[in-house]
Amino acid sequence: MMELDEMFTTVFGIDSGRSSGRWNMEFDRRLMKAFLDGRFQARYGEGSCVWRFYAWHPSAVTLGYNQDPGSIDSERCSAEGIDIVRRPTGGRAVLHAEEFTYSFIAETAEQNAVIYRMVHEVILHALETLGVHAEFCRSSLDLSRGTAIPVTCFTASARYELQAEGRKLVGSAQRRTGNVLLQHGSLPFTQAHKKLSRLVAVHDNREAATILAEMERKTVSLEELLGYIPAYSTLVGLIRDAWFRYSGTTMSMLERRELELFLGFSRHPSTSNPQAEQ
């Protein structure tokens, strides 16, 4: 593996705050496209990469790129004011409620697994500063099993994902097009993500109870580990500091509005999106 200062010459960060599910996923798509067509590199420099930090309002269920939208109860989501949106990455459903979310986008020839581990190692160092002792999951998720894969991302763990006390803490997914890689993931502040069990389209209450039991057994939140909920801004700062310790390079923060205009957002999009994007 290359040294990080050779892999990425310039590292940027963007704190885009709370937005709707539609806006959050569109932002990642447009940022990835800007890397693919070279606009980002032309403006911000070759060899650059971007960390984005964000949250969700209102809460939203994201579906994996190829996931059947019928696996989620859209009527119940609508009744509870929860958006449904499709991610540009794979995997299964995630309820984004009270959480810290990140994206990492770069043009790199490094293997997906190398970037996956690198990003999670930075987050691991940030969590250690917070007092959370996380570790890598050692097992690999077999994605060839089709219907045997759980409908929720947080009930399955892949190699190099982060767990604490034997339960999954950070769930991430990737998408590569050519040499451009997008990775984004969720770090739950509270147990709100477990409410997904009642939003899954099931035949009866027993199935929902089984999904909830699996999430209770296999997932954990920062509040459960720390006894309090850290501030969103604290996580942003800790990841920036962890990146510096890990790579020796400073993360330069970009202004949200500057990047919105660069990516072609003429105004802040609507926060209403009751149906999944197709």
C-alpha cells in the first residue's frame, strides 16, 4: 500500500449539516460525477480527496442500489414522516435518524478493500479519542447468497467494518466507477436506527420482532457505549484530528455553499421525499 501522502496530495472536508435523504444522496452522486469528469481535480488539484460529514432531516430509509423497494413499508414510513431514498451504493436498508454520517470520495487505483480499511482506521482512531474501543470485524460478508442476505445492513458485518463490544458500530458501503471510489457510512448516536425493524415489509409482528432482536444482538450505538450522546461537531473535529495523526496531512475544510454552487445546486432542495427514487 502507498503512503497516504503519496496516495492523496490534498485532503478536503465539507460539513454539510442536516438535509433530506434526497439531497444527501444527490450530493454524493454529483460529487462523484465531478471526480469522474475531472472538474473537481481541475479546480481543487490532482490527487485530492474529500471527506463529507452530514446528518438527516427528516429521518430517512436508504435502500441499496439494487434493493427491492417493496422490502420497506412505504405507507408506514409516510405516516411517520420518514423519507425513502435509494443510495448510489449497494447493501441493504438503513434507517438514518440520530446518527453521524460520512462520505469519502477520491480518484484512486487502490483496491476497494484498501480504502475501506483506511477510512475505518481513521474513524477507529477518532473513536479511541472519544473513549470507545472499536475493532475491525474479522469475517467477510458473502454477497453471493442473494435472498439469504438480511434486509437490513446493520444485521450483517463485512470485513474491516467497525464493531465495539462484539456488536456492529459503523456500517459502510462503496461504489466504484473507473478509478473513482465513493464510500459512505453510518455511526449511530442512539438506538433510533433499530426502529427500522417496524418499517420493514413483513407478514406479521413475529417477523418484525425477530428483526428487532437481531438488531439488538448485533448492533450498538455511541450512547449505549458512552452513556451520553456526543455532539455532532465533536465527531467532525475528532475525525479531522485522526486523519492528521494517521496521514500527517491537514484536512482543509470547504464552505458548504461554495461546493453546492460548484456542483450545480441553485437552491437547497426540498426535504420532502416520501417515495424511493427509482
